[in-house]
Amino acid sequence: MLKRIPTAARSWASRLLLLLACASVVATSRIRSRDELSPVLTGTPVRLTMDSTKVMRTLVVRADAKEGSSVPAVGNLRLLANAKWTPSTPTQTAQPRLSINAYDGQTDRGGTSEVLKPAVTVKLRSVTGLGRECPLNSGCAWTAQVAFELKDREVPGTVDVEWKAMAAVHVEGTNDLPEGFTVSMSEP
């Protein structure tokens, strides 16, 4: 026969388990600073056609601080694009899909895609990680490749893309940003 644990004891046992669970979450949480944003970069416009279905753009994100700090910086890349498809013929019924993906070297960091409509501006938004942690004392910089690609090569017409990018970077291991911490982005 099983004995029932008194209600007060069960209540205290539940509280203890909840307290231990909360403590383990706090113990494994990483301390980090707030995000510092780069100025918005207006990228070089992109034109895609059936003959040129993929265009790559390179972005370089840099994080600097006045003091040579060894704390690691981590960030993400935010992309906003406005794409407009102009079909070769006004009666075109098939619609192309445009994808925007970010790569750091060979790794696909993720992206977004949308089906385009004739003569309608379609917005695409994407937030992707910049990859590895970057110690500030070693010239912290990330290089990202952004791929604009038509997924339906058989759909005639042109796609014009205007796009902007911004980086958000924070440091790990401290609540405060190092003195003079700045984030910049360029399209070399």
C-alpha cells in the first residue's frame, strides 16, 4: 500500500523543485550586453533576369572598441529588400520566386524568399547570425555574402531589387559595452 505524502510536504517539495529549475536556468544563461546597431547601409541595386538569375554582394561588418578588450562580440545581419518584377509579356501567368540568403564563407546562415507579382513591390525581410564569436582585441570583422537569386529560371522578365542592411552586435560575458564600442558595415 502506498502512503500519501502530506499536502504541506508536497507543496514544499514542488517549491524546491521549481527553485532548483529556476537556478539552473540562471546558471546556464550567458551574460551579454545590449545590441549596438550599425548605421543602415543602402546596398548597390540588383537586377536579375533569366540570363542572370543570381547576384552576390559582399558585406563587411566591423566591431571596434577604444580599449583592446578580449571579450567576444556576437552579432546578426538584418536585411530589408524591395523587389519588383516586370514580366516580359503582360499576360505572363507564371510567377518567379526570389530568395535572399546570407553566407559566411561556405555556411548558409539563412534567409527568406517570396513569390513576386507583376508590377508590385514585394518586401523581403531577413535576420541571420554573423557566425563565429569575434574577440575585439583581434580586429573584429565578419564577411558575409548575400545572394539574390531567382528560383524559377523559366519565368521571363526582370526583377529589380533595392535593399538595405544593418548589423546588430553585442558582447558576451558582460552587461556593459566596452568604452567606445562601435559597429560599422560596408560593401567593398
